[in-house]
Amino acid sequence: MGYSANTRSCGFAHSGTEDTQTLRFGECISSTVELLKQQGRHQLILEAVLSTYHRSDGNPDIRGDFEKGRGWYYGPGVATLAAALRFLHVLDQQLPKAMQAIPLVEGFLSYKKTRTHHCDDARRLLDEFKTAERFEARQGSEPLSPQIAGIPLILRYNAP
């Protein structure tokens, strides 16, 4: 999930088709809302930070060993956190209440050896869903926002 004013920074893929798209952030939200309204609730895989962890001293820390060197609170993690906050806020506003409570999964697609296209990343999150490594955020982690019930499962698609 990218977060840009002008660049097509979001990959968009969904089950039932091999088609993928590279969209601007706002287009990605609109396309997600439209797809959910047409086809009903689906599990969403967002390549974005969906939970946080803070130590007892109040400072941020990684959510587990899976995140070493790619922490949620610095670098690209912060941009995906901001994008996820906005994405979920608008999704919550635009979906009918009866359709809410969408199951969420965090797709952790990091440690890539080469640069990839956003639409290819989105397709990979979907195609490799069943084989990706599964992690739970460490005890004491919190959901990114009040719109998330519980801590979403974290799927890592590349080992470091």
C-alpha cells in the first residue's frame, strides 16, 4: 500500500480474476469499496502496518523477530501505517454498517531482492496467501486503530 498524492502507488488484486491494477491511493479505496459492495465481505490483505507495540517506557519497539531491521515505526513502515489509518477510516465511512467487520490480514512483503511492481506485489499477496509464514504480534501489541478488532495475523512473504 503506497501513499502518494500523484503516483500510482497501490497494487490491487482480488480473488476470482487474474487481473491486477496499479492505482492511486484514493482509487484503491474506491475500488475496494465498490468490490465489497458488489461481491460482499472478503478478507482483506493489506501490505501495511496494522498493529503497534510499545515498551513499558512508552517507546515503540518491533512486534517480533520477524520484523527485525524493518520495524513498523521507522522508514517505510511509517508510511504504510499512515496509509492504513486513512484507508481503514474511509472504508469504515463508505461501507454499509451491515457489511463492516471485514477480516484483515497484514501482508509483510519486505526483504525483496529486486524492485517489483505494485500490481505484482498485490498478486503475490493473494497467490501465496496459504504458503506465507504466519506470525502473531508480540504480547502487548495493539491494533492500529479502533476500527480493527483484535490484532490481525501477520503474513511474511520473504524471509530476511
